[in-house]
Amino acid sequence: MKFLISDKIEEKGILKLKEKGQVEVETSLSKEELKNRIPKYDAIIVRSGTTLDEEVLSCADNLKVIGRAGVGVDNIDIDAATKKGIIVINAPEASTISVSEHTLGLLMASARNIPQANSSLKDEKWEKSKFLGEEVYEKTLGVFGLGRIGSEVAKRARKLGMDVLAFDPYISEERANELGIDLSIKEKVIEEADFITTHVPLTEETRHLISSEEFDRMKDDATILNVARGGIVDEEALADAIKEGKIKGAALDVFEEEPPFGSELLEMDEVIVTPHLGASTEEAQVNVAVSIANQVLDALEG
Ligand code: NAD
């Protein structure tokens, strides 16, 4: 079997494939080079850097599997692949724990103003009273989307002594009960939560799921977290809500435009930010590479 790895993946995934066939790692191919080379491979592994459009796939005469080491498959023309009988596989579960832990990190960081206090002390200021924080213990966490990441966040929050209320119209009461979490209606989650975290996919339905109407209903001291996708939280409405004192602040890992340079949110003390770091851990990188290698091999070996 011949494999092409056209975007960088962690070595452990490459070794798995090497046990079963010939692996070539070429991470800077132009579109023309890719078109010329792709006919000889049985499988290709990409991240987001390689575009597999109809033109490239039309040359992929022996390709049986495309492995996307990660979640989003926007760089792959799924229809063109399907027409050629090529299976497309991704690895959405590999970063679940990392993203959940990052969410908890942002939750604690915003409750205790850790990033702001860090910057202040490094500016040689000792502003103890300015950074009076709050406990998360016995506070309510509202979770939008109780899928892979939302459930892990909810489990961890309960272990911190938080009450968890969740809104997810697509999961059963049974599944929520297994997790020991109360499913609720959107309005109740919005109105009762002290911290609200979103873990839904970005779709037409979820774009601006949290916008002015929701900010109006939130507690004045609520904090909103978005570690899912930019666009789920309406950034303009968020900035207005903070300025008008409708909520306390926000913690954001993802943005409507990335990087969000020029956004007024970056100027606000009440907003803490990270540059889309949710899945950026050594473990997630290994998990994603090994998971995609195993799945590609399973697909090829039937
Ligand atoms: P998942 O598919 O397992 O879970 C999504 C959940 O959202 C599902 O249970 C679904 O029923 C629910 N849902 C869908 N529409 C909804 C709506 N309108 N209201 C409430 N719930 C709704 O997905 P996941 O793996 O848990 O990923 C969640 C999010 O995290 C995605 O947006 C994903 O892109 C994002 N993500 C971010 C990073 C990062 O680096 N920050 C990394 C990986 C994933």
C-alpha cells in the first residue's frame, strides 16, 4: 500500500502506516505537483493545508481513502471524492479531552482574572483589590451542546462542585441522565447560568446562537465562553453587552475572523482570549495522527 502524507502529522501516526506499506511525507507540494503524484497512492492524509478539490481528485485514479487528521473537511470536495468511490475519514474525537480542559482553564482564568493579573504584575503593579475574583463552586454552568466536548466539560464542572444545566435539542433525556445532567430549555439556561459555554457545531441554525436577545436575558454577572467556533457567539452583540453591563465578561478561543486583529474585543479588560488553542496539546496531536492512521488502515484492509 502506498500512502502520501501531505500535511505535517505526529510521528506515531506515520510509524503505524509504515508498518503496512510505503509512506511518503511531502508537505509542500504545489497543486500541479499533487496532481502529478496523486495517481500512485492508495491513501492520502491531510490536515487543513492541502486542498483536495475536484481537479486534484480527478487525477487520483488509485486513491481509496482520504484521511483528514482533525475535524473540519472544508478543504476536501466530498462530492467529487464520493463520485470516485473514495472514502473520506476524519478524527473528531481525538481532541475532545484537550478542548474540554482548555474550556475549564478559561473558566477558572476568567473567574479569577488570571490573565489580567499576570499582565498587571509583569507591568510591576500589585493590584490585589482590582482582581477580586469569584468561586465557581456551587455556581451554575450552562452548556449549549452536550456532544463529545460539552459532556466532558459538564462532567469536569460537576467535579468542581458546579451545577450544570444543558441545552441540546438533539440528545435524549436518557443520555443526559447517564451524565447526571439536567437538560433544560434554552431560556432557562440563559437566565440561570453564571457561566455559559458553547459546544455546538457552526451551522446556519447555530450562527449567532448567542446574540443580543440572549445577552439581554443573562445575569448581569454572567460570563460567556466560546471554545467551539467563531460565529456561534455574535461578537458585535457581545462587545455591546459588556459595555452596557448586561454581562460581566467573556473567554474566547475562536473568532468570527481569525486572527481577530482589529476587533474591539481584544481591547476589553473583561474579555480573555487564546488563539484557537483548544486542540493544541501534544496528546491531541498524537491522538489525531494515530486515530487517522488506524482508520485509514481499517478502511483499506476492509
Ligand atoms: P459533537 O458533534 O460531538 O457535539 C455537538 C453537540 O451540539 C451535539 O450533541 C448536538 O446535538 C448539539 N447541537 C447541535 N445544534 C445545537 C443547537 N442549535 N443547540 C444546542 N445544541 C446543539 O461536537 P464536538 O466534538 O463536541 O465539538 C463541539 C464544537 O467544538 C464544534 O464546534 C467543534 O468545531 C469545536 N471544536 C473546537 C476546537 C478548538 O480548537 N477550539 C477543537 C475541536 C472542536
